[in-house]
Amino acid sequence: MRIQKKTFLYRASRRVYSGEVIPKESGNFLSDQNLFNYQAKVLQELLHHESYVCIGRAADFVLKDEPNVVSVYLDAPYEFRLKREMKRQGISEQEAVKYIDRLDKYRNSYYMYHTGRQWKNPENYDLCLNTESLGLDHCVELIKKFMELKFGICSSEKEIL
């Protein structure tokens, strides 16, 4: 993915990282921790300039002390996720099982490594929703209502989306 130089994300990332070359010998060159720290700085920088939605990257942990943040965890039963991936990717059940298991393992390991916490623990989030029982559209409505209640604001669909 190429970031356009005119976007706020690009400008924020340039304030965090000035482009200095990190020597390959340093041990920090492209390390997981170095990349995580860079992402965290960009998320924090963006927060002070505009509203945004971040999916993943342990954003709930990175921004946990920020007052104007809502952390949401979306999940669904395994069988529902399996069928959704089979349809979405046009793959067999066996391939979907392999895909979901590998992705869950990666997400859990990433989250645990960088936060020391369990990825699917509801205590880490303000709101946890089941996408099978609610559907994505109703999840959006519930998140909007939660934001209205938490921040005392009235939102319109155009403002949120």
C-alpha cells in the first residue's frame, strides 16, 4: 500500500519518523518491536488531529489511556466465521479452517507479545459484539449508540461513516 503524500496519515508518520536510516547492524532494523513502536506513535499522533478507525494493531492497548477512544472487539462463532471465509474467498472448508486457525494464532501471538494481555479478553475492550447474532449493520448502529452514550453526543450516519 502506498500512502499519498497529501494525506494526514502521511504527514503524521513523517512527524514521528523523519526518515533517518536505521543501520541493519543495529538489531532494531525492521524488528517487530521497532515496527510496533512506530505504529503506536502514528496512532497517537493521529488521535490528536482527527477522528479515525483503526482495525487491529493492538490499538485498544496503545490508546487505552486516551479519553476520546472507544475500543470495540468484533467476533463470531467459529462455524459462522468458517462459512463466511469459504464464501468470501471461494475456498474449501479445509482451506478455511487452515486460514482461520493461522490468522487467529497470529493475532493472538501478536497481541500477547506486544501487550502481555489475552487478545479475546472482554476486559480489554469497551464493547464486544457478536457479528453473527447482530449482523454488521446492527453492530455499526450499536457502536454509534455507545459513542453517543459515552461522549454525550448525537451522531448522524454521515458523521460516523
